[in-house]
Amino acid sequence: AFINGQLSDSFGRRKVLVVNLCALASVCAMSAFSPNFRVFLLFRFIIGCFVGGVNTVWAVFIIENLPRAHRFWLCTLITWAPNYVVLAFIAYITAEWRILAFICALLSLPGILLLIFVIHESPHYLLQKGRLKEAIDVLTAITSWNNEPISSREIAELVAWEASKKNTAKTAITIKQNTYLDLYRTRTLAVHTIVTSFGFVAANCVTYSLVFNLSIIEGSLYVNTALSGALRYAIGIAIAVIDYTCVCAGRKIIHVGSVAVIVACLGGIVSLLHYELADIHGNLIRMFTLTSFGMTGSIFTQLSLISAELFPTPLRNLANAHGNVFSRVGSVVAPSIFELAIISPSAPYLLLTFISVI
């Protein structure tokens, strides 16, 4: 995440995405032939590195290619939540991890092909780099695809106006010199950076601590995984509809409301476990767990959009990369949170509730 934020600012969003997806698919396919568990772990570690790169760049790439009013619902409609259902189904059908790894590698191919042959580089990125001719070509191709009656001359005038307004020619050199320290250059930038980064940490702690422990709640692991994905998708779509139809809602209100639901669910689990009601209300704990996990999908989308929209274009990708670096901290810590269960069964959920409240 740290490296790819800089690379995408230097070489372009699209190129870095293609390289990361190709590497991810290749290593995932190779992991299917792991001779032992240590080699398999090494492959998964490398895959995780490239996943971090993809997650860092894709959010900014989408932001720069979609109008603001359509970002949230499109990011929610086309997201990873349904993949939990697909993954659970394939895992159940194949019952073989080598086949599962190979199929996961094959599923990356459509995205790679679309990026190479269909999707163009971000016009915003090209403008910021002073590559006006390429920006004109991309916008011409997009308007042609959309059947919009805009002439090449009008597009050229628009690009020239945007370039003049943003002073692209003067800032193209400066953009290359931006580093992560620039995210703390002013008080406002520093606050935005710290808050969004902690948001990523909290979201990852809740998400992965719950998903890594789906086996401890009632029901089949396959069914729980599929249900968590379906619920995550349904909740995400519902929140996206609210975001699109209720102009007064805004990112902040929706985000606070989403986190409040997670706090309520985790708090409910803490109460049930504290009063030793788990055996009687096992299905209620299951419902609270799956609902909490379902809410996190939308929160990741919210944080990605908030991070991209709060920062200016020269710092946008660095800010998203910074948040993703911190989110990996949450991923590393998450599996260990449930070790607190040796103190008390409610301790892991109490810690997750506390993190969510913050």
C-alpha cells in the first residue's frame, strides 16, 4: 500500500492496477502448487502485498472516473461483498484448497482484460501531470462510448480551461515531489489523515476478527460465510440508496449511523456473554455477528470515498495509501483479538465495541 501510492502517482493509476492484478493472479495460481504449508504462507504473504496495492489504487481510480452523486451506489453495487457468497459456494463444491486457489486466480482475468483493452487512464491524473493530449484522447473515447454529442473541439477547450484553472503546467513538477509528510503539512490535513487512518484500522479490526472467528458461532461455516456476504451486499445497497436519494444525509451522518449499528450489535453480544446467555440465545449472537460484519462492507466504501474526497488531487492517492497502510495494522491485530477470550468470553467483543466507539 505504501509503495503503490507513490507508484500510481508517478506512472498512472491504470498501469499500477494492471501490474498488481497480474502479479496477484500469477502468485495465487502458483500457491495452488505449494509443496508444504510454509511455502503456501509465503505465497499468501506475497498475495497480501499485491492486494494492498490494488486496494490503495482502485478507490482513487474510481473516484477520478465517476461523478460524485454516483460514486457511493456504484462502488456498493460493484464490490467484493458478493464474493463471500461465491467463495463459500466454490469452497463447498470443490472441497479442495488447491482448486479453490486456482479458480480465484482465474477470476482475476476479466478485471485485467478490461483494464488493458477497455478502461482508460484517469483524465484527472493526466490533467494533473500536464498530459493534455492524452486527456483529450481519453475524454473523446469516453464521450464516444456514451454516445454524447460533444465535439473534439469542445473537449479540447474544456481540457485547456481545466488545465488553466488548476495551473497544471506549474504543478506537474510539484506533484512528483509530494510525500507522505505532506499529509501532515497543515492542521486540517493532519486531522483528516489521522481520523481516516484510524477509521481504516477500526474497520479492519472488526471485520477480520469476526470473519476469522465465524466458526465459533452457531451454524455451518459455509452458510455463515455466504450469509455474511449476502447481508453485507444487501446492507451496502440499502445505505447506497439512502446516500443517493437523501441529499441531506451526507457521508458523515451515514458513517456515524453505520458505526452506531455495529456498536449496538457488539454491545448486545457483550451483554449476552456477560450474563452467560450464549447457549439460550446462540442465534441472536449469530445475527448480531453477521450484522456487524455486514455493516463493515459499507464502512470500507465510505472511508475510501471520504479519504479521496477530503484531499486535493496531488495528495489523494497518498492519503488513500496512508489509510491502507494503517488498515493492514488492523488486519494484523485482528486475529489476536479473540485470544482475549481466555480472560472472558465477552472480552474480545468488548474491545471491538470500544474501538468502534472511538
